[in-house]
Amino acid sequence: MSASSTLCDKMFKFSVTYVLIFPFIEFS
């Protein structure tokens, strides 16, 4: 259970980071 929630947490953080950083890469 805890491993699954950790994986979901990592994926969530990765998605948020990607969404926040991608525009800077795309439009810089």
C-alpha cells in the first residue's frame, strides 16, 4: 500500500514539475 502511494506521489510530483517547467523550455 505504501509503495503504491509513493509511486503515485512520485508520478504526481513529476507531472506537476513537468507542467511548470515545460512552458519555460517551450517559450524561452
